[in-house]
Amino acid sequence: MSITVENLTKFYGDQKVLNKVSFSIRKGEIVGFLGPNGAGKSTLMKILTTFIQASEGKAFVNGFSVVENKKKVQKSIGYLPEHNPLYLEMYVREYLFYNAKIYKIPISEVEKIIEKTGLKTEAHKKIGKLSKGFRQRVGIANTLLHNPEVLILDEPTTGLDPNQLLEIRELIKTAGKNKTVLFSTHILQEVEAICDRVIIINKGEIVHDKSLKDTIKNIGLEKLFTELTTQR
């Protein structure tokens, strides 16, 4: 399994944010991670990317413990946080060169990623001058730069216009052909368009985990999501 989560629990003070969450994701799966605000999505993603530690339970990425093998986990993951952190005063190509040096990968890989993510016409511009859609492309380019086996994307299409949304969606779908992708979103049509599987979390607990086909077989995703996140 590319991602394995076993009984993860997380407390912030007295507040339980995650409650014995368990699931596994196979290599090559694109999994939509859904839930209302405050359900625990970002917390779980931060645990998987080693930014924070769980209070209880275990998690593994590519077979590496997120606690005992942090560096190996970090090398295995391409992570795009909800608020895409970029150096706005840097030029696109300069920013990607900078990160290539950190990853200790050949500079030649930067041009490949620029081409792959559709940034060729914008590579000479400052990041701060780009539209939100192109800034998201820069963030995704950076997550792909070291060719990670797992992509963890937290709300990668938030705030994009319809055209930008379609472009980023296609980029994620293409990237996911040979990788494992876990991404959170509030756009249910996005899940239906690109996901193999749907996991829904509510109040820190997994309330649904099935293939997309089985999820929408008898009831629409939107209706199911509403029922599962309002009945508890």
C-alpha cells in the first residue's frame, strides 16, 4: 500500500479532531477526501506529510513510518497545502531552480516540469504577477519536481475560475496515472470527474469509504455527502 493509516487519533488540547481513523490506499489510486470544514481533513494530511504528529495510532507512506522515517516519507511525497506557499518576488523558473537544488535533482528536470504543467509562457514572470490559476500550476509543478510516488493535495482548485479549474483537474488526473493521489476538495463534480474512490470524513471519523462507482450507484454523491455530514 502507498498509504496506510491505522487508528489515527489527534487531540488539540481537550478537543478530539481525529478519532481512530483507518484506511489504506493502493499505488495508482486517485482518492477524493471529502468532508465539511473542521472535519479533520487538513489535520490528517499534515500527519501524513510529517508536519504534525498524531496523538495515537500509526501512519505509513510507501511503507515508511511518518514518525520513525520522516525524511524518507518527505522524499516520497509531493505536498500542496491549502494555502499554496510561494515566494511571490521570485520568478517562476528561478523558484523551481531553487527547489531543484534543495531536492538535489538535475536542473534539467525543471524545464521538463515547466513543459508538463503548462508554465512555459509564464516561466519568465514573477510569481506575484501570475493569475491564481498559474500560481496553482507553480505549486503543482513544485510538488512534481522530485518525481514523488505520492501526491497529497489540500484543496488544490479553491478559488479558480471554471477554465482554470478544468486545466488543474486535468493536470491532477494526468499526474495520477503513475502515482497515488489523495486530495481534498469541496467540489463534488471534481471527485466524479477524476477519482477512483471516495473517502468522506465527518467530525473526525470516516463515515464512507468506497469506490466512486459504488458510491454513485444507488444515490448521487451530493445527496450522499449531505446525508452523511448532517445526520451526526
